[in-house]
Amino acid sequence: MISFPEHIQKTMPYQAGKPIAELARETGIEESAIIKLASNENPLGMSPRAKQLAMHALDDVSRYPDAHGFNLKLELSKRFSVPDQWITLGNGSNDILEMVASTFLQPGTAAVFSQYGFIVYGQATQRVGAEAIVVPAKDYGNDLEAILAAVTPHTRVIFLANPNNPTGTFLPAAEVEQFLAAVPAHVVVVLDEAYNEYLPQELRFDSAEWVRKYPNLVVSRTLSKAYGLAGLRVGYAIAQPHITDYMNRIRQAFNVSNVAQAAAIGALQDEEFLQQTYASNRKGLEQLIRAVSALGIEYIPSYANFVLIRIPQANAVYQALLSRGIIVRPVGVYGLAEWLRISVGTEAENEAFARALEHALQTLKENGNG
């Protein structure tokens, strides 16, 4: 009989949003008619510049990619004014989170993160046999004082998402920097900024500059969200060389394909597309909030590209929406059984969701479940 380590037996696989093709198979609805608002993807797709460079890179897919990602690191280095040795590339930011866990955690150590924090924090910690210390949330977001209070001599990593997924909450710069200054030097802080590009300009701050000031800081970002490269999987970390050196020692070779690297360079160069994405998201987020407010539904103010809404009959509504070809995200796995996370779509997709939601709630009410 094969035996597995206890911490692996306890680890649950990541539950992704339902794919369009899967719902099409289950319902017979044409894929083109299905609206997916479940995985915080960019409804505008990928930038023209990113697509152009990705298509060109297809000519070389018989070759291994640049294992060190020289050109992509150079682009990121220029963008953030940091040496390229400060950058680690990942197969999406999930890969970065896993690398941090593998680099700094082991049995007998601990990671601290917030209740309702990104589920991968707990999974990455569990996979290496470390202890996950989950701090109760404050107004569905990170309670920095409580996180600091949870740090012990065994703590090696703090995971901190800002904006937070799945709740969409945000901590201003002054609070985050005050927190960083108070974290003990033996603890690595991962500042997960997967949704940074959706913040209004007045709320953004130069976290890369903080890396110069705090040697224990790792800034994690992704090109899966605002940059529209979710299917190509490109993430990156910015940290001082004493951290990136060890992360790159355990990083899987060729973890970012040549097509993904090329597309990422194009996406980073296409500022016009990024601005279009930001503007479209702000408009779409307001549209969704108006719709759920009109239905009297509670929601958490969001600083990302999704909104979390509270519906006591969440599972029934989720199933009703699926039957009409609309995929949203249940978040019961986060301990939020009465909530659904709705990604911002196009104006037409948001409108279709609002109509379907109203119909689902009315049907439940007529059946005595409202």
C-alpha cells in the first residue's frame, strides 16, 4: 500500500471556476451563448500588441524558451526601475506563491494570512507541511493588527492580498507601510497585488520602491487579470536578490513558455489597452453594483474586477444562473456560503447577468424560497 504524508492527504485541490465548455456539455447551450463571470478574467481579451508578439513567437515553439526570461525581465526592470536580478518569473502568480512556500516554509514553521484570503495561501502552506495560521477578518478584509499579533518565532511567511480576493477589500498605502515596518525581520511578507491595475490612480502606490526599504518584502503580481493573459500564465515577483536567488533555485526550469514571455512583453508595452481595461472595468463595476442594489442585495464595496454579493439562497441562484448559461463563482470554500462572486464582464454580459439574477430571485420567491 502506497502511503502519503499526512499534510498531503489533508491538502485539497484548487477548485477553479466552471469552464464554458463544461457547462456547454452539461446543458447543451452553445458555447458562444454562455457568459462566464466566474474567474476575474479580462472581458476585453488580450491586447493587440500582446497577440502580435505571441503569434510571432509561435514560429519558435520547437525550441525551449529562455529559462531566465531575459527580455521579459528587462521589460519589467525598466517598468519598475529595479535590477533584473530582483525579478522572479512564474507560471502565473500562483506559481510565485508556491515558490515562496517551498523556499521559506517547512514542517515546524508557520504562515499567517487572513480569513477570506486567497485560498492558495493555505494550500501552498499545507503542501510543504507548515502550519497555516488564519487570522479572523475585519470587515471581510485584512486585519493588520491581528496579523501582527499572530506572528511567532515560528512564523516565516505572511501572505497579504491587496486588493483582496475574493472580497475585493483594499488597504491604503499608509496602513500597509506601517505594517511592513512592524513585521519582524525573520518573516517574509508577500504583498499579493494581482488586482493592482484596477485601482484608481490616487490609491496606487509604489510597492516596488518598498522592496528597497524592506529586505523581507516580496511583491507578487500577475498578467492574468488586467493584462488579459490568464490562459498563458505569467506572473512575477519583485524582491531583493537574497530572496530571489533562493526562489530561482527551486523554480521549475522553463516555467514560462516562449509564447507567454512574448505576449507578456507585448502586454506590458500596450499602455492604451491597459487604460481601456481600467475604464471598462470601472464602468462595469458600477453597472453591477447598480443592478444588485436595485434588487436590495448586500454587497462588499470592491476595488478589483469583481463584486461579492450576499444571497441566502446562493447555491440555488448559482444553479439557476447556470441553467441560463451564466457562470458566476460560489465561494462556500472560503466559508462564505451565502455569497457569490461576480466578475465584471462587458456591458452586455453584465446586463444579461442582472436580468438572469432578477429572474432567479423572482422564481425562488414564487416557489416559496425567497
